[in-house]
Amino acid sequence: MGSRKQTVFLVILIPLLFLLLAAAAVLPRFLDRTAPVPAGTVGNTPGNSYNGGLFCEYEGMVYFSNPYDGGTLYAMAPDESGIHKLNSVCVSHINAGGGYLFYFQSRASGSSGLGYVRSRHGVYRSSLNGKRSVCLFEDVIFNMQLAGNALYLLSSAEDGPHFYQVSAQEGDPEELFARNVDFSCAMSDGTVYYTDGEDGHYLYRYDTASGTSSPVWEGSLWYPVYDSGYIYYLDVSSDYRLCRYSLSEGIVEVLTHDRVDCYNLAGGYIYYQKNSSSSPALMRMDLDGKNAVTVAEGNFTHINVTSRYVYFTPYGTDVPLYQTAIGGTDAVPFDAAMEAAAQNTK
């Protein structure tokens, strides 16, 4: 009688084990299924993307790389309240869309202990709380922008640069160009303005829907940013002065004769780093180039903006991280980020 019970038990148990094993194999794939990122999504502003994508504002939150904690991922409200840590990897090129974060992970932080991830570098997608990260592209990148359901990014190999389109859901890289291209200036209508350094730095328009490029203007541009019918850019042919080009009238306006290292647009202003051997400074001027004023004396870089603040760091170092209110001229250290990091690294 006992032998019959054991046989019945095994007959029931063995199929059940097979079902459990099959479910274990399928469940992770099911849990990782993601809805497409909506059409018209742009992952970050062009200016932030050109400056490393260290800050990204999305749906009432600001996600940023905190240099006081090894560049790890933090979040806060636009007014800088509620600063909190999301994960423990060094991030840059932050994008957001479709309820997800996308970022380049260069390394794990120097922290140790339970919950600290040690993953390979690459482009990752995570939930907005920084959890459930999935690698979409395992390589070093130099720029990245989310446009619709695709990430556009530049990588490199021994044979030179390679520019890819990568699905925001599955990865699956598709090479678009074998040269140095940057799609940071993406628009919500699916248009991207970009320059080709191998073709005189001319301005081109790329249609993400059809996958086709068309020439716009045979200028000499670097870091194009679209705003209200103008393309703002650094003039490569004239010592990187800052200009703007009217798409409707075909007219060029010189906004400053200063050599410019980097710039960003925020709240009706242009913030830019003036390159000068005698008086380098972070400057602010109106969009038409008028009313230029000094925000901070010295050499600065990584100018990132949110809806309320401008952030930047000294050239050659990640700290201190400075901030100034948009429209203001008083630059002060972002002490709240340092204090939040101190609480998380005790």
C-alpha cells in the first residue's frame, strides 16, 4: 500500500517539478517585458546631453549624477527638496521616458556592502526608482539621446566611431553611421538636427520615422540646439564663437565673439563658458546675445539645467558642484547634494 502511495506521489510530483522549472525559465522574460516608449518622447534636452547628461528632469522629478557620492544616481524635486539616492553605480547620459530611466553606467561606486551592485559598463534601462536595471548596450558610449522608442548613441572601436540605434525595449543595436554623429538635438516630431564632422560640419535633418537624412545648411556647426525657429550653434570656422541661424530666413546672427567651450539654454537665457587666458568665466546672456553678464569667474564645464536651476562644475574636477537660479547671477555650491551624499556614505 505504501509503495502505491509513493508511486502516485511521484506521478504528481514529477510533472509539477517540470512546470515549476518551465515557469522559472519564462517568468524573468515576462517580468522584463516593457511597453514601447511613446512616440514624441525626447529623453533629455540637447544642451544637457551635450554636457554629459548629468541632470534630467522628467514628470516632476530631477534625476542626477551626484559627484559627492562617486557620480551615483540620485533624485529630487525641481526645488531641490527630497534628495535621495536611487542606486550605487556611476551614471551619465541620463535620459527618461515611458516611465523608465536610461543611462550610461561606467562603474559601480566605491561603496561596499549589501545592495551595492557591481555591474559591467554599458547603457542600462531601469525603473524610475533605479531598480530592475537591464543592460541594453554593453560598451562605452560618448553621447546618447532617447527619441521615441529608440536610443541613438555613439560608440567606438579600433576601426573608428560607430553610431547606433538601439531599441528601448530589447537592445538590438543597428548601426546607422560609421562616423562621429550626435543626435542630442532631437525634437518631439521625430526630427533630429545633427552635424557631420566629416562633411564640413554641415547641418542635416534626420527623420526617425523614415530613417532618412537630408541637408539643411552648409554652415560650419558644432553642438546645434533648436529653439523657436533658430538653430543655436558653435561656429567651427570662426574660433567656436556662439551664433544662431534662422531656419525660416536663412540669416546668421553672431551672439558673442568670445570663444565658447560649452553652453546651454534655459528660461530664455544662454549660459556659456567663455574661453579666455585672462578672464575666463561662466556667462549669461539673452537669446539674442544682449545683456551678457558674468555668473562665475573661472573655468567651468558640464553646464546642465532644470526648470529652476543651472548646475556646473570647475574644469578638471567633479566637485564642488555649483548652482545658480535661472535668471540669477549668484553661483553657490550645491551643499544639499553634498549633505545627502554624506548621509548615504556613513
